[in-house]
Amino acid sequence: MAEFSISLPFLAPFILVLIMLLVQWLFIYKEKVTLNGAVFEAVRAGALNHGSTDAMKDALAQGMMPLFMEADTDAPSAADVATAYAKAKAYTEVGSDIIILNPTPAVFNKFKQQREYKGVGKLYEIPNDNLMYRSSAAVRVFDDVKINIQDANLLQIEVNWCKRLEVPIANWVIGEILTLKNVDPNPLSDNYVNYIPGKEQLKCNALGAAAGNAQSGQTDYYITLKSYALIRMQSPFRM
């Protein structure tokens, strides 16, 4: 007991930091779960709207609306919902990226066909009708990559979402790691760190710097959350 009493003042700061980190990771987990559901809604909207990025962004914003709700009630008003949607839509434009992993431009160019629609004109698209009767023979797209028309109709997306770190102390600890500069992957270097922020994290770092300077003059910290979704196209894919 005497040893514990003597060491407690020195251990308390570390225990506090650990508690703050745990709370922060719980918030991150909550947002990641919400993001997973929103990304599925986004890829579904893309499948129904010819792979439209605008449709996917709109669906993503709708899926992330719960994070922007300010009304603490189970029955929010129409005004509360509209406000949350507007905030989610605005944040989706600056704090997220939707990347279409399939079909790629190379896949689109290999399988596209020109079709003419009344009132629209001629369009290039990957045919989506009668897939079960179309040839399943794989076609070379580039190098050793071969896929068939059925695989070309699979819409796969990756969404990168910048999540703000809001828990005091923990946000600084995690944020300082995420915003490391002048790092070197060479183990023999004086600046060696076994972590180099990717381009997605760098975008979130820039968002944090801009948001912090606009609000308090200090850097906010954001972490990148990734989510993937795959679904079969329900309409011809267009690019």
C-alpha cells in the first residue's frame, strides 16, 4: 500500500490518458459502424443510377445524418432532419472521397457499347441486360487481368471519411502521430518512423488545419476511416 500510494501520483496521468484514448476509440468505432451502413447505401444508389458519383454522395450523406443530428429525441422534427442533412451533405463534399474500384476506366473502355435513348441521345455504357445469357468468357483488360461482362457489372467502391478527434488529450496524442512530418522509412535515418501518412490521411490533416484555423486558430485533428462495399449493377454503368 505504501508503494502504491507513492507511485499513484506518477501513474495518474498515464491512467487518465489511457481512459481518454479508450473513450476516443469508442467514438471512432461508433462512426465507423455508421460509415459502413452509409457506404452500403451509397453503393446501392450507384447501382440504381448508372454508377453516378453524385447519387452515391447524396446517399452517403443521408446515411451519415445521425452523426449530425442535434435534436436529442427519438422523433426529430422536419427542420432538425433538414438541418442534419444539409450539414452531412456539406461535410461529405469536403471530408470524404468516393473511389470507384470497379469498373475502372480500362474495364469500361473494354466492355462499353453505344446505345441511343429517346430524348437523351447516344451514350456509352456497360450493358446490364440479360447477363445470365451473355458469354461468361474472360476478356483481357490489361496485362494479365481478365474479367467477363458479369464481373464488369459489379460496382465496388471505397469511401475515405475524415473523422474528427474530439476527446481532449486523446485527440492530441493520436493527432500528433497522424500529422508527423519529415519522416523517413529508412531505419538508419535519424527521422525514422515506422509510419508514413497516406494521401487520404494527408487530406484529413489538411482539413484539420483549415478547420482549426477557422475556428480557434489551432489545428484540429482528424483520422481517416475507410469502408468498402460491393453490389451488382441494377442499371447500365456509365462514365
